[in-house]
Amino acid sequence: MQGKGNSNPGSVLKARLGPDQYAKLARIENTRLHAFLADAIELCRPESVFICTDAPEDIAYVRGQAVVTSEERSLAMEGHTVHFDGYFDQARDKANTRYLLPPGVDLGSSLNSIDRQEGLSEVRGFLAGSMKAREMIVRFFCLGPTKSAFSISGVQVTDSFYVAHSEDLLFRPGFEQFKSIGDSAGFFRVIHSSGRLKGMVSADVKKRRVYIDIADDCVYSVNTQYAGNTVGFKKLALRLAIRKADREGWLAEHMFVMGAHGPKGRVTYFSGAFPSACGKTSTAMLEGETIIGDDVAYLRPIDGVARAVNVERGIFGIIRDVNPSDDPLINEVLSRPGEVIFSNVLVKDGVPYWLGMGRELPAKGMNFSGEWFAGKLDADGNEVPPAHKNARYTVALADLANLDPLADDPAGVPLGGIIYGGRDSDCWPPVQQSFDWTHGVVTMAASLESETTSATLGQEGVRSFQPMSNLDFVSLPLGRYMQNHLDFAGKMKAPPLVFAVNYFIRGRDGQYLTDIHDKAVWLKWMELRVHGEVAALRGPTGLIPVYDDLAELFRRVLSKEYTREQYEEQFKVRVRESVAKMERISGLYRAQVADTPEVFFRVVDDQVARLRECAGRHGDYAPPGLLPAE
Ligand code: SPV
Ligand code: MN
């Protein structure tokens, strides 16, 4: 951390920590860590500092203080609490999340950045004295399983017990792991302050800043509480990890990792990249399959195999539409005693309510706007919904019955396939496989588009460019990031297959063409493809399923009839839309990504030529049945 230069961190720490807390910290002999903490203390000037080790009593203290300080309130069900973020602090703030750019570094125009010195003095200015009269919590985590080639140590400083408590559910404890890295500088640092509070919410949201110091593996976050802006080891550290992965030849991704269960007890592992609120968690949580993680994954080539781990150990999931029919496994965890933090839901008589829960909501209660009643208007005259669309739940994966037995394996799991999915109303079919790795990286991963959702501030439903569903977190020039993906295959004997899915394709009447449960079938099809056990048809944009195979899977997996008409409508080749997409995307790369790899344009041109040729033969909406076998 870039401080004013503290000549003697040891004496600052001794003086400010008190003997008990200092004794805990002294067990980690890392001079960079000590300097970071001394600087953070001098900058934020907390009333007291709590060093949280991996000991159960330390963790219990953090959990308890979240309630004592009223950042969380206990609900009727044992272990359940609720937290509210401020009215204007309900999602990731993309506009105020910036990279601190050292002189001479160019991240390209698609990344939001600010001169490093200017940004540091702004954010440090906001942090100065921000923890007065509050306790600073210092927590240590390990990203990825401990004692593994994937492990990255991290330390978080925050004045929010809600943030520190959430992190306990979301990340593996890392105090002991930290001791094992010696005096290494190779750890991530996050410093967060909620800033001035009004009630229990950040008051100065206009001064909300999330700045990522890529030169120092450090993240600053201030005047915000929403977990996506504050829980440092989620998306904030992902940005640091992407740069580390670039230096070391692996990939840090916005992906779930899951086991898909095939015939005869076979488990095939997939990772999947979907923009927020596009079906990522619900895919990883499909019934009958097993979850490893739902949000952030590290992928490393190990002995010629792509292996993946979950960076986290919990879920910070969107609660909207979680109900017994659509998300039975999560619904179950949220309905029984156990440690759950609900955020930005509606609470009445100690019971949480959310949109799409499959029950009628009460006409009044407590929500992110304070006391809420049906018809309540905000200061701008807009109706306040009972619960926020981006309301969330936070739980530990260990509480799930469908946790994969290899979830904590230090070796990670071997990937059979990688899935890319977006919210695409008019183009991609429900599922397709790329012709090869490069075709997948270019036309599926790097060409991913999605309509915006409530997971980020701003208008919803706008088609946006979402390469690898990681654009919000990419901390490298985009072309270089794409090149890292292209190069990844060269490090493997056989790279994972690449698939694209789309749960949001609509018909001409605007209705969705698939059902929310159908993703179970697309996944089973992909699992069989990894093992070469089903055939495919060769379309201009990829390999698509044969009708009979899907009909059989629909019967077996969902006990549902799947008609040929449904298939034809879902899988017809949408030539016009597909050409328009390719032109739109390549135009974007040409205009905005100076370092786009040459191969990208070649693969796009070939795809457009195939589409035109297909239209010449079969028209703009070629029936899938006319496509040749692969
Ligand atoms: C997402 O929005 O992609 C999330 C939640 O997973 S956040 O932590 O806000 O990134
Ligand atoms: Mn996410």
C-alpha cells in the first residue's frame, strides 16, 4: 500500500493494537503486511483494531458484532440475519470503480482508469479519519483451496462487521496460510471503510470510490457497503488475480465450477462464465449435479490438463426468483436454521420476503428504503419495490447437500468443458459447441453479449458487450486478455470443449422459447459431447444437437415431451442476427481494442462467410434439420 512512508510500522502497531491483538498479529512475520496495516491504521484512525485469526472465538466475535452494531439484525429463524445497504448503494458501481494507472501503463479505452497519484490522493483523502470511533477489523483469507498451487493469500481491513461477516461465509480462512508465505510480498490487500454513516448505511454515496491499485496488489473501497463494492476478495481481488494470472500463465475468471453427472456415475467438470443475473448460480445449482463454486474460478494448466478451483467457499447469490420450484436447493437452505445473511429483502415480523419467492408479499415491512408500505414513493416519485431486484443471500457452500466432494481439493478438478452464456433475446440457440478452442474463444467467449441487469447500477435490458462475462473485472488490455485465452490451449494435451448457451432466446411474439428448467438438458447434452457420446449437426456458428438426442434427454431428465417444432424454432440458424452480431462485435474490437489478436478477425470473417453461404442455400432462417452431420 502506498502510504506516506511509515518508518516504524512495528511501533505504530504495538501502540495502536494493544498487547492481545498485537500478539496475534506478531504470529505472522511479514514486514509488508505490518507496513500495510500500520499505514491503514494511521490513515483511517480507528478507535480500536481487531485482528481476526482463524480461531472460532475470533470468527464468532465478528459475527456477533455485526448484530451488536446493528449492521445486521437477527431474524426469527435461528442463524438468519438481514442487512440493508443504502437506497442508492444496491449494486456494483461501475462508473466509480477505476484502475489506478501508473505512468506509462495503458489498459486500453474500454477500461475505466484514473492516474495513479490522482486516484490515490482522492481515495486516501476519503479514507482519512474514516474509522474514527469505529473498530477496524483485520481478516486473513486464502483464495482457492489452502496448501495448493492455486492458493493466494489476502488480507482485508474494513470497519464493517457486515462485510467481515460476509467474508467469513464466502472465503476460506487464511491466517494460518498467511504464516506459511513467510515475508513474501505476494498477497492481496483490501482496505474498505463504509465512511460516514447515517442510520447504519453509508451516507456519502456520491463519494463512493472503488480503486484498484494494480501496481501494489491493493484495492481501496470507501463510502459504500454493497458487497460487490466492498467484499474485497470477490470481484475486487479478481482484478488483481487477472494480472497475476497474466504474469504466470493461467486464467482468473468470472466462472462457476460444477460437476455434471453422466451415465454410470461419471462426473464431468465444467466451468461457466455468465454475466451477473443470467443463470450462472442456478446452473451450478441444478438438481442432480454437484457444485464447486458459483462465481469466481482460477484455471491452471497442470500436467497438460486444465484444472479449476473455486476461489471462494460460499455464495453471494441473487435471491429474486428463488422459490421451491425454480431453485429448490437454495430455497431449502434459506428456509431452515443455519447461518444466512439476507440483504435488501423485505422483512416483516422477523421473516424475510423477496421478489419471485412464490408467495404473496406483505403490504408493509422494513426494506432498503426504511419503513416500507405498498405504494411508497421515493424522493423522485418512483415507486419503491418491496424488495430490491438485486437483493441477495449469503451462505457457506458447506451448508449445501449438493456440494461436490472435490470442492476443496488442492489439485482442483479437470475441466471437460467451458460454457459461455448471456442474456441474448434474438441470436444464439439454447446450446452449441464450438468447432475448436480458437473458434470458441473468438465467437463465444470474446463475442459474448448480454442485456444489462440489476446487478449493476444503470438501465436494465440494454444489449452490452460482455467478453468472457469478465469485462467488468478485466484489468489488462482486452486484446492481451483474449490472447491469454487463446494461448491457454497450447498448454494442454486436449483443451476443454467450448460451449455457448442462451437461456433467454425469444420468439417473434417476445416470449421465451425455452423453459427455466431446460438448462438441465443442455448441460446433459454437453456432458455427453465431452465423451463423444452424442452426434451433432454442423451449423455455421457451431455444432448443435440432433433432435432425437434432445427429445430423449427431455424425457429422461425432465419427463417432458420435446416437440420437433420447439427444436426447429429454438435451433434455426438466425443468419441475419448472427451476421449482425459478428459485425457489431468486430466493429467494437476494431474501434476500441487496439491490441485485438489478428486471428480474431480471421475467425469472425470465416463465420460470416459460412452464415452467408448458409443463407444462400436455405434462406435467412435455416431449419436445423437441413444442416449436415458434423
Ligand atoms: C455479480 O454481480 O457478478 C456478483 C455479485 O457475483 S458481485 O459481488 O456484486 O460481483
Ligand atoms: Mn458474479
